[in-house]
Amino acid sequence: MGWWTQLGQLMLLAILLGAVMTVVESVLRTIGLHSVIMRIPIIGSNFTLIISILMMWVLNDSYSFSWLSAGGLTDGWAMWLHIVASGAIVYGFVPVKDAVVSMVSKGFRM
């Protein structure tokens, strides 16, 4: 897989993370747990990262990045590290996605 393909995957996963966060926050607000969860010190400040990792776990490693390998290990620990790293990478790619969307919406004007 080429790097353009992986860049496209990251872009789509960052867009998907935005949609998933919208749904999760909407459900949490509906059942009245949003403010409770956001007040928990570690969970509240890293909520989007946690959801990103869970999203990659639910996708069941369907989006495998060739440059992010666990050294060929197939045990549970290496697979979990791969899921966590993939989730963190997708979470870190959100500002890049926002910049690209902003650039495209402005019509590549500078």
C-alpha cells in the first residue's frame, strides 16, 4: 500500500472519529452522563482519545498501517499495542484533517 493510500485512510478515519464522537456525545447527553464523565479527571480530558482507541478496536484492525507493525508479533499484547497506537495516530490526525478540509473549503486560496 502506498503512502497516499494510508494518508487517505487516516483522513477517512479522522472524519469517522468526528462522526462517532458526535453520536457518542449525543447519546451521553440524552442519558445525562456527559457532564459526569467529563468531570472524571483522566477520562474527561482524554475522552476523544479513548473513543478513538475503542473505535480502532471495534474496527478489528481492518485498517492496518504497514509502517506501524509490532515486529511481527502476533500475541495479544502486541495486537493491543497496535490498536492503541492506531487509535492515537487517528486522534493525532484530526487537526491535519481539519486543516485539509479548511484548505479545500477555501478553494486553495492563500
